[in-house]
Amino acid sequence: IAINNWKDHTNIEFRCESWNDTEVFLVDFDVDMVIFSGVLLYREDHFEFFKWVMNFYGAKKAIIQEPYHDQRHWDDKVILIQLPKIYINTIQNILLTQF
């Protein structure tokens, strides 16, 4: 569905690949933001994987969208939670010192 939805947008590349193959991460453009959508919750090493991906691309921003553990369908009770600036600064400092 997603590939069909994004096919007319030349500035967006959608991929559904295995994260075990590092070659699927190669792109021929600069990456300024990475979207983690339903990815990190499947990895026990989620924080290390996040740092690796961000470092691999040199991306400065990320959108993390993860469903809650028993979500199986759209739920209009799910709301966007934006991290307070103090947390964003903390995350940025962690990322800067880890790379």
C-alpha cells in the first residue's frame, strides 16, 4: 500500500527491507531525517540500532512512531506526544557524544 501511495512523490523513497542487510541502507542522496515507524520495538538493542542508523546517515533528526504493545489497528485515542525541549537536548547530547 505504502509503495503505491508514495509512487508519485519523487522526493520520498519508501523501503520495506531487512535491517540485517546493511546494503539496503545505502542511498544516493543526503539523509537529513530518518523515520522509525514500527521498527525499534522489534529490536532488543533498539537504542544501539537507533544510534547506528543515525550515525550511518549522519542524520540530525528522527521521527519515532511506534504503536503500543497491543495495538492492532488504527486507534483514534493515540495522540502525538512531542518530547519537551529538555529531553530533546538530552537526546542530542547523548547522540553527539556517542558518535
